[in-house]
Amino acid sequence: MSSSPQLVVHRDKELMAQAAAARLITKIVDAQAARGSASVVLTGGRNGNGLLAALASSPARDAIDWSRLDLWWGDERYVPADDPERNYTQAREALLDAVPLDPARVHAMPASDAGFEDADSAAEAYAAELAAAARPEDHGKVPTFDVLMLGVGPDTHVASLFPEHPAVRETERTVVGVHGAPKPPPTRISLTLPAIRAAREVWLLAAGEDKAKAAAIALSGPGEIQAPASGAYGRARTLWLLDKAAASELPRSLYPPASA
């Protein structure tokens, strides 16, 4: 692992969302100051959408130059474009429609009615879009994302990489079609662990008692095949952002009392 995980534990999921939003604003502003633009990978689910909603309501959101921000997604449900379950649709409702983004820099994963033969060909198209955005200094098939966010599922899945599933074993491709996912819908598109690990920082979000066992398992390091979240880490930093409920089964030695 290139960066040992750091843990921050907040009182509750609302405070976690607000603190994570503030942290993300700072990270984007710093990246834009240093390199002119910033690149962020969004995640869906209740914690990912909660963070976006907190960002939308933050007075500091205007510190970001939204026109110089690239947005990508870690995974997507392979459903029609107008399906309310799409991560992209939920992100628009939570934040994106409220800020002046450059539409050309909002990289939604393809919907099932976008004209592709299947999820695999849609995944190949997204991989090509990522490759086209990668610069020589990125030394890879995807851009070096400034922040890549992932929700952690109760089974330790991240993006649409599920325990023991073929997609979590992928070592070459950056985006794959996922078939037979253990939670609906069964067909999805997902970044792979190699693409996730291209990020400067990976943030894993977990809030609620139903995430406590998953956090404890993933942070005990059983391996990415059994616990995909344990295989998600960044080049410079890996940050677990939790609330007290999600951290309730962790040994206290993993995080300082002050963070609670």
C-alpha cells in the first residue's frame, strides 16, 4: 500500500458531510491554485450525496472556480439516462445544477440508452475518455485525480467492485462492465482498482451502524478480493472519513481520541 490510511471520526453523519465538504473545497481550491484546474471523482450513495448537498449549502463553495473543475464518476448503474437511480442524476440534484460547471468537463458514465451495445462497450468508451484526458505527466491511462471519493458498502464494496467478483480482480483495464452485481441493478460500470489508485488522494466515506463491520474488516487488511475497500488507496494519501457509528467496531488504537 502506497499510503497508510488516515482516519477521521466525526460525531454524526451530518457533521461528517459538512466537514468532508469543507475539506473538499479546500483541496479543489489548492489544486486550482497549483495547477490551474482540479479533477475530482464523485461517488453516489447516501454519504456521497450527503457530501454534495453539504457542499451546495456551504458559503465557501464560491471559492471554487467551477469552470476549471473536471468531474468524473467512480461507478454508475447501467440504466436509462432518465432513471432517478443514476449517480449522475442524483449528483445533479444535490449540487451540480446549482453551480456554474463547464458541461464539457462533466464526464458522466454512459447510460444504457446511449447507443452502446452493452455495459462492456460503454465501459470501453469511458476508459477511452479517461485516457484522452490523461497528460504525459500522469504516466498512465487515467488522469491523476486530485481527490477520488468512494462510499463503502456494508459488504466492503467500493464503486461497483464487490467481494470475490470478477471486476475486483481486474489489473489491466481502467473501467469495466459489471454483470451480476449482488445488489440491484445487476449491471453497472465501474472504475477498477488500478484506476482508483491513480488518484493523489482517495477518500472512503462510511457513516451509520450498518457500515461498522465493513470498516473494521477493510481496515484490518484482509486483502482486496475479500474486502475491496482495503484495496482502495491513493498515491499520496488515503483518508477514511467516518462517523462514530461507523467507527464503533474499530480498535481505538486506529484513531486518536481527539478526532471523535
